Amino acid sequence: MKELDPMVFLAVFQEMLGPLLWLLVLLAVGGIAAFVAVLVKERHIVSRRLVRAELLGLVGGALSLVLMAKVSSSGFTDAGGPADWFLIALVFGVGLAGTTILVYALAGWRDLLSGSR
């Protein structure tokens, strides 16, 4: 694989996840929208909330790897080339970032609706 084509990754994820892919995409878009809304409303990032969200993001990254192992026909020991390890790192990174953003947004809206900071 000499070049990275995003459509190949999309096709692979669609084949592996099926309809769950689009549910995860909708969750990601909704999480980003909620995150941006919290940032606009508060006008700053709350560091304590961000650190907690990052810690839970590590769990989300690990869970995304578990999901990947369940939906694929191979395990981590079958990863042979750099493209395989890049995909594993990409899945972990997307799970980590997505979970961090979603947790930060949910905690931010919880704080805004309860009136505490």
C-alpha cells in the first residue's frame, strides 16, 4: 500500500461495522456539536473537566480496540505490516478523541443545566 486512500478506509469500516458505523458517525457529529455548543456557552475550557474527560478517553480508546477485534476476523497478533499498525493506532486515537470530546460535552451540559461549574 503505497498511498493512503480515505475511501479504502471507509469501505473497510463499512464492511466490518455495517450499520454500527453510521451510528458511531452520528454519535461523533452530535458529540462535536455539543462540545462546540459548550465552548460557545462557557467561552473557555474547564481544565478539571478536560482532564477527567481525557482519562475516560483512554478507556474509550481501549474499548474501540476491543470493538475492532470483535468485528474483524483477525486479532492483534495478526498485524504484520505498518498499515496494520497504523490502522490499530488510528482506531485507538479516534476512540480516545471521540470519547474525550463526548464526555467533556456531556459533563459541560450537566454543569450548565445544574448551574454549577
